[in-house]
Amino acid sequence: MPKSIWEMDVYTQGSLRAQVFNKIQDDIINGRYEPGDSLVETKLAEELGVSRTPVREAIRQLELEGLVTYVPNKGVYVTGITEQDIEDIYTIRSLVEGLAVRWAIERIEAHQLKELEEIVELMEYYTAKGDMEQVTKLDTRFHDVIYDASKSKVLKNTLKNLLRYIKKARLSSLKVPKRAHKALEEHRQILEAFKNHEPAKGERLMIRHISSASSNLHESMGNG
């Protein structure tokens, strides 16, 4: 018997509609629902343990975001994240995250710099062990610390929204042979820019890092 959405610990905040929206959005982004799959209100409501109303509202929001398409007299179908969407996100991300590093180097606090150092040390350990799940978590945390250090709420929210859409793609990129080791070296170089207080260099390194991740993603998808 599927758990009610109220029993899902990860969804403990926000309105019911937001909870339902986030759950379906995550399922689309993570590949549980693939492009072309049909989304049926009654079935989703039963699975999530809610009425059809929040499901209907969530589907409307998903349609606005381009993740689903309503076909008159047929129903709602998943559009999902296309390869072009991912490429666009990586391009936008490289520019915005480059700015994040520039600002972060100018504004970072001592405890945040220490955390970046600790993260890179842990990344070295887990990369050597081949534990890509832990490496991915640490990679996410590394970037999160930079967003916090930038002291810009707008920039942080923009990047976090972008990253939600490419969570699955980022893991695929790290699974490309030798990518994790190359990514580790790129993180080391970015960390050195922080230590040496070099905002412009840090920005260039981050743009190169995101571009490299994008190229490796193409390789993992058989396009490189």
C-alpha cells in the first residue's frame, strides 16, 4: 500500500499543492515518468493519498514549467527534460555560477573557506574509493557553500532551481570514466583561487569546470 504523502518525511513544509507538485516534479526529473508517459489524476491522487484537486493544480503548474503537455480529449503527457534543456541549463549555469564564485571569493567567511577545504579532502577520499554517490553529495555541498558565501539570495535561488533539473544528469556526468578524478582536480583549482583571493581566476575556473561537466555529460549520453 503506497504511503500517504503526509508520511513522506521529505515533504513536511509548504502547502499540500506544493508538496504534490514537488513530488511529481521530482519523479519526472529523476526519470520515474518518462517523456510520453500519461499522467492520470485519479491514479496520482490514489498513489499520493490526496484528493484530485491538489493533483490537478500541480499538473497545471507542471504544464506552465513545460514538464507536461495537455492534449485535448486525450489527457496529460510528460514532456520531461530534453537534451536541449540540459544543454541550455549548463550554459546558463556556467555564467551564473562563475559570478557566484567571483562574489564568494570577495565575501567568503573563514568558516566557509574551511568547509570548502574539508569537502575537497573528503572528495579525494571518496573519489579514490570510487563511491560516486558520496562524491556527488560532496560536489553538491561544495557548490552550496559557494552560493552561501556569495551573499546573494537571488543568485542562490536561481542556481538551486537550475540544479534541480539536472540532478540526474550530474550523476551521469561523474560516472564517465576518469571524470570524477578530473572534477576533483577542478575543485582543487577553484579552492586555490579562494585561498589566494583571486576572484577573476576563480570565475574562469568555475566556467571551465561547468563546461567540462557538460562535455562529459554528452559523452555519457553517447553524443561526445
